[in-house]
Amino acid sequence: MHEGEGGRIFAWKGTAFHQCWVEVLIVFVFSAIITLVWAFTGRKNEEAPWSLGVDTHRLLMIPIAFLTVFRTNISFSRFWEARGHVGELTHHCRSLARRMRWVVPRRAMDNLCRLILGFNSTIQWDLHRHMRNVTREDAEAECFTRMEWEELKAHYDCMPVVVLNWIDSVVMESAQRGSLDPQGREAVQAHIDGMQTAWMGMNKITTTPIPFPYSHLIKILLFLWLITVGIAFQSETGFFTPLVVALISFALFGINQTGVELEFPFGIDLNDLPMHKFATRISLDVLSCASTTKDDIREVAQDLEYAEQDFAPKDNGNATGPASPRSPVASPTGVHAPPPDMAYSTMSVYA
């Protein structure tokens, strides 16, 4: 992000000071006012009668600093846990594509890759929806056909689960056709379960913030201590009091703000995990494992789109009535049950 040590030292965007300079400025101005009042009243070498004393403020700094650093450590642990879930997701997507490559026809493999890429797309939308109040219309629908996308919008609270059900239907069809033995299906199913586990881990971090009373208490204690510390240090630091207080406030507010930045690692800020880069990496790896390309993926999606239009019931030339039997919408449970007049639903491209 910042090249070289000079870039790190003189950086502005993405730093803690970029987020907490307002708090530092407030404390600095208040301390400067106290210093000027003390200087003009002729008490610059005296301790304020309402001050708790330098030693008392030093003792109070210990629990406040501990609470602040402890909160940052919790946030840092959440950040690395999130990175672990991303790595787990990447591993299972790669392994699923690599294992299924040898047991399904090429056309079905292209379709499976399309669903894996679509699963990653729905994960990113789900995480950003919780953090940025994203609407349904903001999600990416390029990996899905029109009727698949309608099914996903009907289950927008659990889009990744719906896509996993579609992936599972491809595996189930392979097993029923005899190209995937029970042992192989168990191994493949473990990767599908691992993809769901990784998503649930990321979802847990996104939807479970650090308790508000804890973060609120830290903020209040920091402000109270930093505003009053200038009064206690006035007799020792004199006109340098605002500068000393500003440096202390920058350190404490900066540590606290670092915890705030790391608390939610799946956002779109500069210090968040680059999910779009991870998604691109997964896409490239899956396509490489399957020996396919994005053009093949698009071709499969287009063919399925045409199939939906061909099999949709028509009335005077317009598609009306119930959903196409080739579409996920045709499943009464929304879990891609095989329609009676076809071997499998849209997810099947063996034919």
C-alpha cells in the first residue's frame, strides 16, 4: 500500500491519524486554553486546586491504556480470523474444481465453475450488505441467468446457501450417474461444507461487532483523561503542555482507532481485506483447475438463458404462467429438486 519506509512515515490515507485528528485537535485546543488561562493568571508554576495531581493521572492511565490496547488486540484477532476464513474458502473452491474436473463432462464442469464463481459473488454481496446497507439491486448478477437471479432475489438473506444447493445438485447428479463413487462424493461434499463454513465464519465477524458499551466506555474515558491531564501537567510542562497532551492523545486515540479500523475487515476501506482481489484469485484458480475460460462460462450462462426462454410456458407469444421447468424457480422447495419431465434442472448440462 505504501512503498518504502518514507511512504509509511509520511502517509496520510489509511493511517490512524487520518481518522482521529479531530479528537486530537479538540484535546489540543482545550489544553492550549488551559495553558493560556494559567499563564495570564500568574499561576503557571502552581498546580490547579481541582487537579487530581500528576501521580494520580499516571495511575489512571494504566487501566485506560490496558482497555484500549486490549480492544485493539481483539480487533486484530478478528482481522486474522477473517483472513483465515478467506484462505479456507479459496482452498475449498480450488479443491472442489480440481476433484470434479475428472468426474463430470466438460460442459457440466463449465457450469460448475460458473456456480463457484457465482457463490463468491454472492458472498461479497452478503458481507457488504451487512456493513454498507447495500440493496438487492447492487448485487452482481452476471454469473446467473435471469430466472436464477429472480430465485436469488427471493432469498436475498441467504443467497450463498441457495447457490450451494445448486452446486450440490451437480454433485448429486454425478453420483447418480455413477461417475462419482460414494467415497469421492464424501470428499467433494466436505469441500462444499467447507465453503459454507468459511462463509458463516465471515458472516459471524461481520454481524457481531465489539459490544457497544465497551467501545463507548473506552472513548469516554480517553476523552476525560486527556482533557484533564493538561491541568495536571501544567505545573511541570508549562507552555509545552498542549504539545505534550497532543502527543499523548495521538498515541491513545491512534491505538483505539486502529482497533476500530480492524474490527470489520470485510468493508471497502483502505485497510480492509481486498475481497475483490481474493475473488479474482479464486476465479483464476478455479478456471485453471477446470481447464476452462471465462468465455466458456459466459457461453454456458447464455445457453441456459436461451433454455429458460424456450421452455417457459407461452401465452400469445409472451412468457407467462409458472416458472420454466429448467429454472431453479420451478423447484417448490427452492432447493433444485429434479422436475418430472427432465433428468435435472437448469444446473444440469449433461445433455
